[in-house]
Amino acid sequence: MITLVDNVGYFAFSLAIMATTAMILNCWLKKGWLRKATLVLTSGSTILMLIQLIIRTSQTGSIPVNSVYEFLLMFSFILLAFSVFWIIKVKIYVVASFILAVATILLGVSFGLTDTITPLMPALQSRWRVIHVLTAIISYSAFTVAFGVAIFYIISIPRKLPENLQTVDDSAAAAIHQRASFLEKLMFNSVVVGFVFLTLLIITGSIWAEEAWGAWWSWDPKETWALITWIIYAVYMHLHSKPAWKGHKGCYLSIIGFACVLFTLLGVSFLMGGLHSY
């Protein structure tokens, strides 16, 4: 039986698909009405997602962060809301299209998961639950932005930047350097935010694990891949100060890090199981 919350979710997903399509078309056609349509569709999807989360909260009696399904709903909502901000304020529409695409894909994945409401298992009945999951959502959202910026950098900035900036008339070369510098800084700052909250995610997870399972660290697949992700982004930040690792090389490392984020979130849950299988 399809419930009200299901219908809200399907409608939100449909609007997200249309918003992503409109944003991609705008990057190609550069039409003002497509940008406006994307904003309206994304805003509508965000509002419907908020309604869905409110309904889910009323049904479960707690903030919906108790399963992979609920995590994907929260994560998608944050990305959609951030997309609205990105379209209005930042106006780098190619990056917005990648953020929207990730949100839409995650929403699509959520439909394949069970949405059955069951009592919380003892390990989840902790004051650390909400804090732990919210740090994950903030961290992963920041890494999603860094991923979008990395993709945009690769497709819009040449591997070898123009070196002749001696003449005032060389505005094209100056513009490329300015864009590259802005994107580099934006990607790095996004990674820093994500890294800080990923560190908090691991710390709160360790405290929660000791409380629930009696051990700070168990080398559970989710824990292991969270650590791998942390190491990759730590390496990125360490190498960022070196000129050879700026530009495309840094972007590739950021993309690898985001692939690890997705594997930690979905791949581990579906393929490896472990203590975090719920």
C-alpha cells in the first residue's frame, strides 16, 4: 500500500530529476528561464523532502537518523537545500548540477531500501546517535561540494595554465588564473570543513562504540573505510601546499576521496555488513 509519505517522496524525487535535467541543460544552453526553472523545481523538491522528514519524525518519534534509508533522506534533503543556496548565491551552475545529481541519485537509491519502522536496537539507543549521524551528513555534504568543484575544475581549467600575464591586455589568461585560484580555494575549504566533521564523526563513533560494544575500535568495515577516507583527505590537505599537487592532481585526489565516501556510505552497507548493518 502506497502511503502519503511515499507519494510525497515520489513527487520530491520527480522534481529533483527535472531540476537536475534543467540545470544540466542550462549549463549547455545558458538560458535564464532554465535557471529559474531549476530554482523553482529544486525549491519544490526541498520543501517536499522537509515535509517527508517531518512526517517520518512524527511516525518514529525521533529525528530520522536511525537507518541507512533515513540517513539518505536527510542527506538528500541537505544537498537539495544547499543546491538552492548555491544557485542563488554562488551561481556556479555546473557545480550545482553535480550536487543536484548526487542528491537525486541518493533519493533514487533510498527507494530500494526498506522504510519499515521498527524499534531501535539497543546499540542505537544512545545520546550519541543524532550527533554522530549529523556530523556524517555535514561532512559528506562538504565533500560533495568539493567533488562538484573538482569535476568543474577538470572540465573548465586547462592542465597547463597560461603563463604570460605580463600585458594588461591578456585578460583571457588572467581570467583563467583567477577562476582556477577561486575553484582551488573553494575545493580546499570544502575539504577542510568535511575533514573536521569527519574527524568528529570518527571520534563520536568511537565513544558510541565503547558505550554500545565495549571497544573504542573494532576494525568494522564501516570504521575501516571511514579511516581510509580520513587518510585520503588528510593526504590531500598535506599535499595542497605543494605546487605540483595543485590543480588537476588535487582534483583527482578529491574525487578519489569522494568515491570512498560513497563506498563507506553505501558500498559497505550493501556488500560488507558488519556491526553497522542496520
